Amino acid sequence: MKYIRSFPVELVFWVLALVLLATANPHEHHFSLCPLANLGITWCPGCGLGRSITALFHGDVNASLAQHWFGIPALLLIGYRIYQLSKQLLKKEFKLKY
């Protein structure tokens, strides 16, 4: 029960999100979770961010910038957050064992 409370949900979420974006096809239309897009509004400040990160994973920087200008900084921020959470988890695991 103790492990369930300390399960790193945020770390798993970010890693899984990046894995899914890395394996997605950037040229394929996909379902959007954006509530504005689902309501039929054509402009949203966040739309294209996932496609931008997907294009980065596929090495297409120009397409990434065309989809959303914040794709590169977002990927760096998510990567840094994964690093922080991993470091915190390893520190906690090391402290519990020894």
C-alpha cells in the first residue's frame, strides 16, 4: 500500500506522453482532445503543439515550427521535468534502501 501512494504518476504520464508523440505519424490527422477544436472553433493557442513535438521527434524542425512555435521549448521543459522527477525518485529509492 505504501508503494501505491508513492507511485510516480506524473513521471509515468510525461514519459508515456512523449513515447506516444514519438511514435505518432506527424502527417496523419488524429483525434483532438482540445475542447475548442471539438466545438468547431478553428483557432486555439495550444493546437498544433503535439504535432510540433511529433515533427521534432521525426527530425523535421521546419514542420515543427510551422505547427507551433512553442514545440521546441515545450519539449525541453517536459524533458527537464522528467529529469527532475527521475532524480527525485532515485533519491527517494536510494534513501529507502540504505
